[in-house]
Amino acid sequence: MGAVEGRVALVTGAARGQGRAHALALAAEGADIIVTDLCADIATVPYSLGTAAELAETVALVEATGQRCLSMPADIRDTAGIGLVVEAGIEAFGQIDICVANAGVTGYGKFHELDDDTWNDMIDVDLTGTFKTIRAVLPHMLDRRYGRIIATSSMAGRMGNANLAHYVAAKWGVIGMVKSLAMEVANKGITVNAIAPAAVDTAMLHNDAMYKLFCPDMDAPTREDVTPRYQAMNRLGVAWMDPEEVSRAVLFVAADAASSMTGQVIEVSLGSSAGTQ
């Protein structure tokens, strides 16, 4: 029997990367899956986002595990849009037991050069969108007195990072939000936790804008150029991890075996947090 056998999980940002990995990990352990993604680009985000074709590929991969999968494109910044996803999921499967509020974007810029649109889009997606996703599913979980809520933060939500003030602010905010909600629902059968990964091998990390951030001395840095600079940020001597490593942490707190864990930040940090309190 799988760790989440018979459960239904909603995963946002599931077209690729960590979201896809989380959906597949939960499906492999017996959950039916609801996946959503924006399936469009955002003007202030300096790389291409997931597509409708990639979301369809996620569905096919989930269904290949033998589990059911419902897919709907949605903008988590839009209250009505994410609400429709939750309604459709409950109608299709009868329940939502697990919510993985994973969708997020990144970008960079010096603090005084961040314009209003860049700041607002980052906060709206990474913090407010996470709030709206959780808020949409919470009444259903309260009614059933059961739920596993898991939000994607970042190791950036544990520290400061130059040129990433908007991203860092959003990810710190996710942690505060998770801890606050965990206190509200602690006696209602619902756990609320955050996952804080370090560098993950996804398109969010591997794009020209991020390469230039870490190699400002190069005109056109490549994956090979940035590798040693990422390696220098952690104690394990590797540059980044596979998204499946983060999924194992998600799966752990999604399972009934972790019912005593709530309000916590699970760091998947490549050792970068070993020297911090």
C-alpha cells in the first residue's frame, strides 16, 4: 500500500520541474492528482514558463502510473480561477486531501532598480498566489477535518540574497504564512508545512538571466560556467539537486505517518544551512 493510497492531491505549477516531480511522486504512492499551471509567460519573469503541452505531458506521466489525473490551466493570482480548479477537483474525485502549493517564479535585479510591476508580479505569484491556493482548498479540508497543506518556500526564505529582494521577501512570507495557518488549524486534523529547497535542476535555475546573475563577468555564461559557482554555495560539493529529491520531502509530510509535523520548514538545502541556527 502506498504512503498516500486513496488520497487526492492538488499540485500547482505542475507543467514541469518540481511540480511535475511532486505530482508523479504522489501518484506513484497511490494518490489521484489534480494538476494546474498558468501555461503562459509573465512579462517581468526573465525566462519562459511552463506550457499547455508540458502540462499535458505531466498528465500522461501521472496516468502511466495507473492513477487518475485532472488537469486545468489556471492563474493562481486569480481567486476565481484557482477556485474553479478546486471545485472541479472535488467534483471529479469527491475530495482533496493534499494541497501542494508549489507554483512560483523567480527573477533578479538590484533593489533600487526593481520597478513596481516586477515587484508586484513576484509577490502576487509566489506569496499571494500561494495564499489563494491554500485558501481555496481550506474550507473543504476544515469540513472533512483532514488535510495536508505543503507550500514551496526556498532556502532564500531563510536568509538574504543580493539582487533577489523581491523573491526573498515572497519566500520569507510563505514561511510566516505557513506557521500562522498551522497554529489556526492544529486541532482540526490539518497539517501545514513548508519545503525550503536550495538549488534545483529546473528551468527556473537554468536560463540566461540566472546564469548572468551568477556570472556577471561573462558575456554569455553557460551551464558549465555556472556549475562551480553554484557548488561554492553549499557544503555537499554539488551544484544542484534533482527535483525528485524535493519530492521525497513533500511525500513525507503528505503521508499520515507525518501527522505530528506541522508549522515546520523542511530544508532540502544541499548542506547550505548546516552552519545556521
